[in-house]
Amino acid sequence: MVPKIYVTYNEVHKLCQESADRILAEFKPHLMIAIGGGGYVPARILRSFLKKPASPNIPIQAIGLSLYESLPETMQPGTPGDVETAGTRVTRTQWLDLSSLGEMSNLVGKKVLIVDEVDDTRTTLEYAVKELEKDVQIASERMGYQGEPTEFSIFVLHNKDKEKKGHLPDRIENGRYMAARTVGDVWICYPWEATDIDQHDELANKQAANGTTK
Amino acid sequence: MVPKIYVTYNEVHKLCQESADRILAEFKPHLMIAIGGGGYVPARILRSFLKKPASPNIPIQAIGLSLYESLPETMQPGTPGDVETAGTRVTRTQWLDLSSLGEMSNLVGKKVLIVDEVDDTRTTLEYAVKELEKDVQIASERMGYQGEPTEFSIFVLHNKDKEKKGHLPDRIENGRYMAARTVGDVWICYPWEATDIDQHDELANKQAANGTTK
């Protein structure tokens, strides 16, 4: 059985808090893109800690991505889409508004922090980076932009130390990627998924007391 | 001095949990629109409790709205924009993607739950409802849509019982509006804004023990 780890809201809060200084120093983001729904909570908390006195908040944009992984047991053997080649497909449920307001052109030349809760197979993050870079490229060309390049960086609460199906550009993987915690290939129970939050916290506290997490 | 109330993450979680049954029964939302950044956390929590077994998650779309209120002390007396008429302006920092993916047309004929953390002056909510209804109307006409009307409803964690600057359509105000708690005109300290979450929780617990909240 895959071991579970229970993460409380206050732990999520502190993971964001302790990461904020490094994010400010190393990535200096102008804006965040939260991958929904998992990225919403960390992005909102991070915003509090990334705010500098007398400066406005760092804006958060949200995109929605759903990862459909064809499960081996639902596949017919011998059909296309077997375990090797299968079956991760990312679909957009929300993208940036490309209309009159020009959100995409707002990204051009900026430092953009992509926020999600967990880096599991890396498929979603690969998709997000590729598609955002492509759209920014198109917007840059349309604008005739000649300035500083747009820089994407990534923050996740947890990175699972496992073989990844998705891959990130080297410049991100080496230096523009931050995980507050690296964990094994465990099942992470985030508080916003708990049906009984008191019990969830008890289990988290028991793990902390046993030294099985942190 | 305006009294402060401290709300913990677990309280926010439980406010969403206890509201979910009524939301499912009365509003039956097909999707949520979270007003960022305050709506992100409650929307993500709500999604867990609105999910029915064997059904997909209810999608969350995010919009970004900023409320600028001209403060009386920054105004010149006698100039346009005095206290009476002044000074609330809502600007969009993110809107729905109206491009090829047709997010707006996805709203047509649907039951849409707008989620924010607090209903203070109601200005932001009025803006959101008006603009969404306008855009849905345009999309409906383009599609030649003849079916069930699109229905917006609202969920907030806290409604401040005070005179409102913004106004909602009657059909929303009477029956399609839900606040998990109604409070006085207090300063609500949400956990995602806390710089010291342990101290924040202590203050919240002290208030609960004194019976000054709930």
C-alpha cells in the first residue's frame, strides 16, 4: 500500500512562508499563474508573503488543467494506448483571457511564477510551461517585443521523488524550480480534500509525533 | 477601533462544509466562478464537498477583481469624487477566456455559483454579477440559445451586516445568495493573510473561548 502523508493547512501556510524569501530573492516574480484547483490555496497564501511594504500585491492569474491518465486496468491489452505509451492527456478547463485585456501580452518580458500543489508525474507542469511559452512567444512577435526575455519559474509544495513522465526545460529544472518539500512516491492528503478536518489534523499530528513526516 | 475577528483555516473549511448541502440542494451549481484572490481558498474547499460520488469535480473558473476605494483623506474637498459619490472603482485583473475555448459559452444555460470570501460593501459582487450577466447575454445571442436561462448564485464565507454600496438583482438577493456567517461591520482576519499563523490561531481560540465570535 502506498503510504499516506497528511498535511495540515497550517503546514501548507508555513511551507509557503518559508519559501517566500527564496522566491523573492531568486525568482523575483511579477505575477503568479496558479494551476487550478490545487494551486489556488498555495498561490493565495504565497501572495501574502511575497508582498513588499508599500507595493501592490503580486497578481494571481489562474489556469485550469485536468490530467487524465488512462489507468492500465481500464485498457484493452494490445490496443493502442498500452501502459508504455499511454495515456496522459492534459486538457484545459481555463486558460488566460486573450481578449481585449491582453493578459497574455502582460506576461511578455515578465518573471512568472507557476504555482501548483504537487509535482507528481510532471505531466501537468510540462504542459503548462510549454503552452505558456508558446503563447508568450506569439504575443511577443505580435508586439514586436525586443526586451528582456520572459522567464518562467515553478513553485510546488511537494515534489515526489520518482521517475517523471513530463520534462521541463533545463533552464527551469536547474535553478528556476522550487519545491518546499521533496517526498517519496507517497499519497499526499491535502487538507482541502479532507471530509473530516479534525480527524485529518489528528492523523497529521500523530505522524509528526512519530517522526514519519517533516 | 473596529473590532477584529480571527478565522482559522479549519473554520473556513467547516464553513464551506456546512454550506455545501444547502448549495447542492438549492443552487445545484454546474460550475463555480471564484473571485480572486479571496475566493480561491473557499472555492477549492467547496469543490471537495460539492463533488458527488462517481461524478466529475465541479469546475472552478477564476476571475480577478480589484476594488479601489478612494479614501476620504486623500480627496480634495469640493472636487468631484467627494465622500458621497466617491470613489469605488472595480478593475479586472483577470476575466474569462473568450477565445477559441468558449468558456463564456460554457456558462450559457448553466447554474453558476460565484464565490468570494467576504461581502463587505457588495461593490465587487455587484460588478461581477452585472458583467457576467452581460457577457452571458451576448454569448447567448451569438449562439441563438433558446433554452433554460443562466442562473447565477452567490456564496461568501462572511456577509457584513452594514449598508451596502453595491446592489444585487432581486432574484439573487432573495434566494440565490448564501453567506455562511453574517457578522457586524468588523475587521475579518483570514488565515491566508496571517504572518504568524500560530499566533493567529491562538487569538482565534481565545475569541472562541470568550464567546466573542461564532
